[in-house]
Amino acid sequence: MSQPDLSPRDAMECLRRTFCETVRADRPDLTARQLAILLTVVLEAGPHTVRGLAAQLDLSKPVVTRAIDALSRFDLVRRRPDERDLRSVLIERTPSGTAFLRDLAAPIMGGVAQDKVDAGSRDQAAA
């Protein structure tokens, strides 16, 4: 038996629960831009630079720099000189950044699983 897809409403409810849990948690409250940059650094193959992140996310370099400044203060990413090109600075995830996203994924995964069970129950009740 295949799992039912989430409806747009179920997906939004999962997102709402995740955001509510995130703002209640004792961890940094990131902007959407900061979160997009952190997700890109953690999930996409590197190396990452401000210029590359700006191009990939279609943002200006100053906007990316400010977001990286904030992420660095929270110890979610770090800057490191590029050993092959000392004029360049690489942006890397930190263990704290990886843990932050793992913690963020937990309510999403739990919510999606529950939403699929609820949707399946509704489908069976309607049949």
C-alpha cells in the first residue's frame, strides 16, 4: 500500500508546526534568507563562497555576507581561507550548523509521517 501524498493544507500545517516549535526552542531564530543559506551550505556540495552562494540563490553579495555574519555569530557556519587561492574565503558548515538542521528536521519528519497517517485514515473513512 502506497502512502498518500500530502495535500497543500497538510504541508502547510506541517510547516506551521515546525515554525512554531522552532520559535519556542532555545536556539537561534533564523530568517528565511539565513536558513536558505545554511541549508545550501549543508546540503549542497562545496566549496562555497559568498559569490557562489549569491549566484546560486540570486541574492546580492552584501546580503549573503550579512547573513553569513549572523550565521557565524550563531556558530552555524564558519569562514576559512581557501588554501588554493588565498584571496578567496570558503564558507563551511559547523557541527553546530549540522545539529541545528537535524533538530529542525525532526518535527518536519514527525509531522509528515503523522499527516500521511491522518490522510490515509481520512481516505479509508471516505471509502
